Amino acid sequence: AGSDLFFAAVLAAAADHAAADGVVRLRLPVDLRQALGLGRPLGNGCSAIPVEFTRSELLTLRDQPPALARLARDRLTEQIARGVQWTTALECLAVSAAPRWLLRRGARPGLLAEPRTNTLVVTYLGSIDRHFVGADLKIHSARTHTATWGVTGFRLGDRLTFNVASFVGLWSRAELERFTRDLAEWLVAGFQLPPPEYMP
């Protein structure tokens, strides 16, 4: 599945770029609109679930692409089964109502540092072909909104696209490009896919 390819490639690249004894921490948005019966409201109906992996467990599976894909899927499934999406949704509501002085007092030091620490936001949208049904023009490519620091993936036709982005100051352009190439090259080698195409 496209989602397996996407998450496995992100984890493989993240393991290469993490600190030697580090933890790879992702945030994966989970759409709550259906569960809440909201339909299509204006705004974001997602709750971002934190999912963590040790660098050592990722490196152990780095040369086993299907196993790495299963690990990502299983860890996310565990978090959803525990109801973490509801906890993070309530946290966002509480934070939105809290005064700035209180937020700063309770924040981890890394959130106030320059540059501040971040969690890689990883979103897989699936196929977006349905959004272009009936279009008068053939859609050859698309881009998506990306987070402060994140990777967004989707399928358009027979192509799997990754948008990798970060705000200025979090990663240099060279770091961003290196992460993108590591991700793409691992995916091509691990799943015997055609050579990737890069867009600026």
C-alpha cells in the first residue's frame, strides 16, 4: 500500500538523521470529523498523535522495508486503540484557552529555545485523484500544505509524491535536500521502484 511505502521511507530517513542514541518522534494527524459527525467544517478536523521510535529499533529494520512498514502501522494502530487522538484534541482545546504567560511557564525548555525543538509532522493523504474527477485539464502534479517541519505524501495517478518542508531556521536547505534524497533513494532501493523525480 502507498501508506506503507510512505511511512517506511520517512522512518528510514529519520533514523539516518537522528542523534546516535536518539528517539525519532513523529506526529501523525488523525481525522476526527467522521467520529464526531462533523462532515466538512471549515478548519482542521485532525488531532496529531505523537508516535515514538528509538533510533536503534529503526536501524535494526532499515534493511527490511516490509518490516519497517509494519512497525510504523502497528505503532500508530496502538496509539489510536489507546485513544491518544482524543487526549491530544482536548490538549489543543485547553491550550487555545490558556493565557500566554501560563503557556510559557509550563513549556519544555526546547519549545522556547532558538531554534525551538520540533516534532516531525507526517501526513499521508492517500489518493487525491477523486478531487479532479471531471476536470477539463489533465492534472500532472500537485503540492500540499506542509507543517512547520514535516512530510506530506499522496498518490496522484500512479505516482507517489512526498512534500518535505521546514520553516527557515529549523533545517538548512542542504539538510532538507539531503533528507529528501535519503528518503527517496531508500524507497527506490528497498521496493525496486523507478528512479525518483525531484522538484524544487
